Amino acid sequence: MTIILASLVGGLIALLVGGELLVRGAVGLAERAGVTPLVIGLVIVGFGTSMPELVTSVEAALAGSPAIAWGNIVGSNLANTLLILGAVALMAPIAIRQGAALRDTGVALLATVMLVSIAVAGLHAAWLGLAMLVLLACYIAYCYREERQAAPEILHNAPYDRAAALEMSDSRLHAPTANWFKPVGITLAGLAILVIGGRFLVTGAIDLARLAGLSETLIGLTIVAIGTSLPELVTSLVAARKGETEVAFGNVIGSNIYNLLGIGGVTMLVAPEAIPRTLLPVDLGIMAFSAIAVFGAVWLAKGVGRLLGGTLVAGYGLFLFAAVIQG
């Protein structure tokens, strides 16, 4: 058991460290190459901050544990929406101006409905994964065009807010570099550490499920999902502490979209197996309900107050309790 726990903890730490190094190195490379800050924010930071979830889900799928892979995706979105968004609202009520926020929450809701529909129908094919990635690319391209053409008073979209939240929590993200060697080295080191960390985390999760008699779905929904969601938790809370609650909100919504279409798409593409039925109806149902609740909060209440925030956090606690009881 000690070895298994060490594998879990060590793998998780390696994922977080590797993800941070990869983002920092990739941003340095992009800036040295003259890539525009907007592309860096929407694409490099957006995908880079999702690398812990991506590597974990792909490693699990390739290891023959789709329950951990898809449990990580569903569990990460639940942690984002219930735990992180709720914690941000408890720290500082989120007042949201409609526009981009309403559109982005709508995209997140549609992506959620699409994933639930795929699971219910039992569909699985590589082309499905590719289609999800194409949808994400179209969404990012639209956000890029929107930001390029916007007036100064624009209500920024969710991918932009993801980059803004990371910049608030990492003052060294744009540290100048005099040559290519440092960012290349940091990027390669980050990739290597990510792959090693993902392998250790998935191996530990599989071994823990077998030894403790727990389902791989439970491990993916809880331990793996919470661990890989820690970067979103940190960046969102930092943004909220600095009074940028809309940025924190956009960070959460953007993460959900990248998880569903990006990580879900890559997972389906590299390991085209059906989404485990063990996630139905409860886990995927709660994910869908939470997406509806957030969309309703933006549309009707124009924000997330402390009461709703507390309800979201309490709901996440109940979800974890029920998941553990069911095993």
C-alpha cells in the first residue's frame, strides 16, 4: 500500500510540476518565435494548462482503464463547476456581465449534452474524437477572431480568461530569455516529467482500485480528477483574491470546454472505446445538471452569489460521499 500511495502522490506531483514547466517553456518558445500574445493565450496556455488531465486520461485509456480516463474528465468538470466555482463564489460573489460569458456557458452546456448523448448511445469511434477536436478548434478560432476585432471594453471570452488567470498566479510566465536553449530545455523537461508522472499516477490508481476493492470509475472521479484539477483551483482562487471574479469564472468554464472537447476528443481518438456505462446515470447526470445550473445562474441571476456558491460546494461534498459509499 505504501508503494501504491507513493506512486499516486509522486505521479500527481510530477504531473503538476511537468505541466507548469511545459506551459512556461512553450510560452517562452512562442514568444521567441514571435507568436502573438493572443495566440499564446488562447492556444498554448489553454492546452498547456490542461496537460495534466490530458496525459492522465490518455495514459489510462492506453493502459486499458477507460473508467479512469473518462472518470477523470467527468470528475474534473464536476470539481471545476461544484468545488472550484463554489469556492470562488464563497470568497467573493461573482457578478457576470452577459455576452461572452452567456455564450461560453452555452458552449459548455452543449458540449456536456453532446458527451452525455454519446455515452447514452454507446457510440465510440476515432472519427468522433476527431470531430470533438474540430469543434474545439472552431470555438477557439471564433474566440480569436472575437478578441482581434473587439473594442477595448470587450467582455473577454473563457479561453482568454484562462490565460489571464494563469498570468495572475505566475509572475514568471513571461520572463524574458536571451536564447532558445532555456525554453527548449524547459519544454522538453516538462514533457518528460508529464509522461512519467501520468504513468505513475495511472499505475498507482489501477493498483489502488484492485487492492482496496474500489472501482476504477471511483478512483478516476475522485483522487485523479481532484489532483489534476489543482492548477485550476489555484489560478481561480488567486484571480478571485485579486478581485477578478469574472476571470476566475471564465477560467472554470474554459477548463470545462477544453476538458470535454479537447481531452475527451483526444481520448476517444487514441482509444476509441465506449464511455463506461458506470458513469451513467449518476455521474454524467450530475455533470449535466451542474452545467445547466451554471448556465441558468448566468442567464437569470447574472452571477453566482455566496448562497449558490455554498450550495455548489455542499453538492460536491454530497457527491463525494455518495461516490465513496457506492464504491
